[in-house]
Amino acid sequence: MAAYPSFNVNEILAVEELYAREDCRPIIVVNGEFERLRSGYYPSVFYPKIAKCSKNFIPLFETAYYIRNFKGSRPGVVF
């Protein structure tokens, strides 16, 4: 199964629900915005479900490929 959650925080919650419903089958997540989830970008006061997801579900992921864009006067990409 593959998922493409983007900027809507409810999408990653839907992926978590799918994971639980599908008997923990592997899910390939493309562009999951995990840096925002891991960094605390979404305050737990306003997003308690995301905070719970960040602590319980996100650590289960294994990164297979990572790309980081750097914007600015000297843009670049780290693979």
C-alpha cells in the first residue's frame, strides 16, 4: 500500500488509521512531511492527535530515501 499525505495534518492521521486497520501491513509513504511532525511544528495544545501520532506512530517508520531542499541565494539538495 502507498500513501501520499501532504500539508493537511488529517492525512497523516488517516495513514495511521489505515496502518492499524490493515493489520500492520507495510505502507510506503511518499513526501510525508515528517520533519514537521518530528520537530514539533504542530503544537500539541492545538493538535493533540498529531502529538500522539508523533510519539507512537512516526517512530515506527524506516527512512528509505531522504531528500532535503535548501532554498535561498544558493539553493541545493541533500540526498
